[in-house]
Amino acid sequence: MTDAGASRARYRRILRFAARYMVQAWWYELFLPRIGLARLAARGRAARLQNIARRFHTLAVSLGGLMIKVGQFMSSRLDVLPPEITKELEGLQDEVPAVDFAAIRALAEAELGVPLSRAYDAVDPVPVAAASLGQAHRARLSAADAAETGFVDVVVKVQRPGIDEIVDVDLAALRKVAGWLSRVRVVRDHVDLPGLIEEFAVTSREEIDYLHEARNAERFAEDFAGDPRVSVPEIAWERTTRRVLTLADVTAIKINDVDGLRAAGIDPSEVAAEFATVMFDQLFLNGYFHADPHPGNIFVTPTPGAERPWRFTFIDFGMMGEVPDRLRRDLQQLVIAVASRNGKQLVDSIRDVGVLLPSADTAELERAMTALFARFGGMGFAELQKVDPREFQDFATEFGDVVRAMPFQLPENFLLIVRAISLTSGMCSGLDPEFNIWDAVEPYAAGLLRGERGNVVQAFGREALSVAAIVARLPRRIDDLATRMENGQLAVENPKLDQRMRRLERVGRRVVSAVLFAGLFIGGLLVRPDEPAFGWVLIGVSAVPLLHAVFAGVGRR
């Protein structure tokens, strides 16, 4: 099959998969409940979801590319998706098939411009990791390069051959699926799917540019310079191009290797709590964050003899996100609202972030959020699992009705934030079933509140000066007002009030016309048997007030 033929086959295969299960979802989740068969639809839901996850697993492994990214995202949602689904997909973190080393060698030599034997002292042909977009091999730098960089052992990341074309095809298929879903009103009203796909396209193309990734790594390292909790591998720039990245070998214990952590004397629950804090710092303080924190991209590195016994080592900086200052402040207010279990403040924060449109009537949503905090606030992942599923279902039904009625939307530049928070929450729950996100949020929110108080003091000082200036001008302004009242020169203008009064006058005149029409028309009907001519005159004349009642004000605003 030609390359063009393979691309078409890949594109059609993705679309067939999406179309099949979109139709299935419509049938079971929308049509059957609408005709009173909701119980029938719910009876086999778990088995259906597990079957979809299993089939998607097969599809993603066989296709690779961006399909692996989608599966990795879902496999980390331990806090939301049922374990049957995450279990089916979790192998995608490590199950990406490797590319033959001969093809990797050819691409690397073409990029570096020299044989691998000259670029490195040695390269292990067995990959240390095979990812969806690239492949990593251990190697040793030459003596000259090692002397210049300060390290010898490295990992060489090489793009998968033809990955540019694969990404193009996958994005085209995702755009098509987004177009289908955008025709569904509930989706179209809440999410700009085409916009999200374009945002995903930008991050995906950046992820296959290793020069971009190397610069990201250096910026991330600057943010955590001097922080003993986090380390970043150094880059060997002499052996780095757009398709080949050479960096120091920092392989250690994978963050989700619970047995490995315990064997090293590291408590997984401490790792979970610290990881949440590190990710919160990136999202809400630094404003620059690792947007792909799945288990393959984070190591826990023991540090014997150091003040801290271990640290996090982040790798793979192809997918990074930025939080603008305004959005970061709004997100901080949202964290404070969650920590304080304040339903009204949470709804206000959601609106400020841009997820909830300003036109929304939020009274019911505030009530639902308050009920949510009252019943489930403070519960950890393990505690939530002990709640009666019927209670969850009843609450979810009521809460879902409220949410669907709200004019929600997913703002631009929000996809990576949602992804990072989702992966973090899932990772922490996997490390520690007793992990409680509230415990991670509260001390962080307390620090934000302390900073907020300082801002409040400054704002109060500015407001006091403003009030003082108003008070100083007040006597003169009162005297001017009294003089104008004595001279009959006082006028009050309220454009909105004037506009409403004019509208009421028009409505009143139309009501009078409608009453007059009814009187003339009915009178004509009653008079017509005795005096036909006069009766028809009344009926005919009634058309005049009728036309005024119906058409008066048409075209006005």
C-alpha cells in the first residue's frame, strides 16, 4: 500500500470507530431514556463501556500517533472513570510498539549529519522507552562531548519515522469527529470543539519539535532553580536537532511504581501529597506547567545524604502550558472557594474563569454546589467509593439536570489546564487510595489567603484615599445641587428608564387597540342579524385597531 493509501485507510479507520460508538451512545444514552427505557439502558452500561475501552485499546496500539495520547489521558482518570475502563487502557503508558532500530538509526544519522558511531561512543539498540511520537535509547557521549557537557550517560530521543504525516492524518480525523459532535446542540452550546482541536493541534506539532522541547526544559528548570523537590535533565545541545534530542540519563523509580518506592523506603502517600503541591505550584504560582504528567514522564529519584531523601525528576517537555496572569488569579480564587466549601464563591469563580457565561442564572447551581459540599466535601477517593451508589446516582441525576441547564463553555487555552489537573488527580489517587484532594488544597489555599489579605490591605488604603477625596469635595457639590434645585434647573436622566416607559406606552396603546377591536368585532356580529349593513360596517372598521394591535412597534427596538 502506498503512503497515501495507508493514510486514507488510517483516517477511515478512526472515523469508523468514532461513528460506531457515537451512534451507540445516542441509542443507549439519549433515545432509550426518552422512550421510558432508562433502566434497560443502564443495565448493561458497565459492560458496554468496558468493551469500548478494550476496542479503543486495540485501535490505539495498532495505530499509535495521537490515538495513544487520547488513551493515556483516559487511563489516568482514576478519580472519574470506573476502574474497568482505566484498567483496560493503563497498559498504553508502556505498550507502544517500538520502531525497528535500523529505521531509527537512519533518521538520526540524517538529522545529525554523521554516523551514530561518530556522534556517540555507544548507542543501545534496545529502546529504553517507546512513546507515541518518538523513541528513546540509552547512549554514551564521546569524550569530547562529555568534557563539554559535564555528563557521559545520556538518553537519545528520536522521532518516529513519518510521524509528521501520521499527526496530520490524526488531526484531520479528530477535526471531522469534532464537526459531527458540534451538530449536537448540548455539545455545541457548551464546548467549542473545533477550537479545542486546533489548540490540541498546536501542542501536538510543538511536541514533535525537539528544539522546542529542549527550550521548554530549560525554562522549566529555571522556574525550579534552587528547589530541592524538582530536578530536570540537562540538554546536550551539540547532539540535538528538531528530530533528535540528547539529554542526561536521569532514569529512576517511576512515580507509579508503588513497590519500587516502598523498596527504596519512600512512602507512596507522601509522594502523592508532594506531587499535588508541585503541580499546584506550576499551575497557580509559576503559570508555566508540565501538561503531560503521566507516569512515564515523572521519576522519583532517591537522594541519599541530602536534606530531602528524594525528589521528582520531570522529563518530556514537549507538551507545556501557560496560564495568563488574569486566569491564574481567577484560578486561585477558585481554589480558595473549594477549600472553604463556599458554593456561591465557587460559582462566581467559575464564571470569572470563563467556564460559565455571564448570562447564567446561578441560583440553582449555587444550591447544588452547596449541597455537594455539605454531603461529599472533605471526602477522599477511598471514602467516596464507600458511598451508596444509589445516593450517587440520585445526586448525579439532580445535579446533572442543573448543569445541563447552565450556559457552560470550555474557554480557549483551557484544554491543557484540564488535562494537567486530571492527570494529577488520577496519579495521586493511584499512589494512595486514601488520598484526599481537600488536604492538598487547604494548606495551599491558606497561603493564597495570606497573600490575599495583603492585597486587601493595599486595596483598603487606596479606597480610603478615594473616599477622603470625595468627602473633601462633598460640601461644594451639595451647595451646587441646592442652588440648581432652587432655580428649577435640576433634571434627572435615565436612558434605560425612559426607554422602558416608552415601551410600556406602546404596549398600552396596543392593548387598547386590541380591546377596541374585540368590542367592534363582537358588536358587529351581534348587530348583523337585525341590521346587516351596520353590522358589516362595525366588523370592517374593527380591522383598523386590529392592524394597530398586531403591527404597532414592528421594527422598533
